Amino acid sequence: MAAKVRIATTSLAGCFGCHMSFLDLDERLLALVNSVEFDRSPLTDIEHCGSCDIGLIEGGVCNSENVHVLREFRKNCKILVAVGACAINGGLPAMRNHINLEDCLLEAYQNGIGVENPQIPSDPELPLLLDKVYPLHEIVKIDYFLPGCPPSADVFWEFLTALLDGRQPSLTYQQLHYD
């Protein structure tokens, strides 16, 4: 029996919608587990990415922890895939890129409507915020991009089955076109 392909997934600065879409594979997940073994993912309780064949990452990079996790995935995954608009171009979290970080923090934690305890969090346990939200490819080399907000379960299926079959993934215009 051939070794199973190891897949890891994670979410950085995003909404977890791409993972929800991945889970929309529904019964196709059962077919997938015949060929793959999940490392770090919402289906496991694995905290760090081990040696994997495919890494799927959603979300942009907004803090030091995101940078660390992304670099860990790049180091441990043969193929790294940016999944969704946030991973590809920063998505909605990148809306803060047009506002100075200090001004953004002041508005959210001190001057905003309904702020009851005006202080900017400064606990050493919190990851350091970056000056802006970065797409993944500005931090590490990305091998494939799955666009969408989120990509559909059919796009995940088509992409992964192509890779598992040893084919170059090729998505149709209809799969990538959003009205």
C-alpha cells in the first residue's frame, strides 16, 4: 500500500471561511481520507506542522505569530497553497492597511464608541502586530493560489484530486469566476 499524502492546514488573519468551505466537501472527505493523512488541521489536535506534502493556508499575515506559523509551514511542506482572498491579497483584514497602525489601535481600544476600559492591550503573551496585513507570497514562496472568498468545495476537490493523481491542477474559468 502506498504511503498516504500528508496534508496540513491553518488559518492566519482571516475568518476561517476557507476551512468551512473545505469541510463542505462533506462525503468527499471520506474519499479523501483514503488517500491522505491530516497533520495540523481542524480535524486533528496537532499544534505544529510536521513534515507534509501539502500545506493549505488561509488568511493574511498580520502579526509575529502568523509569520512564525507561515514560515513553519513553508519549511515543512513540499507544496504550499495560498487559499482564498485573504491569503492571496490580504482580503478584508488588509482594509486596515490604509490606516496608520497607531491610529487604528487608538480608535479600537481608546477612542471608539462603547470603549469602557480605554487601554491598548500590551500583554507580552500577545503576538506583535505588523505594520500592515501582508499576503502570504510577500513572506514566503507560494506554489499555488486558490482564489475565492472562499473557494468552493468543488474547487478544493478539483485541486486536491489533481495533485493526488499527479496532474497539474487546472481550474476552469467557471470555477474561478464570481458574479
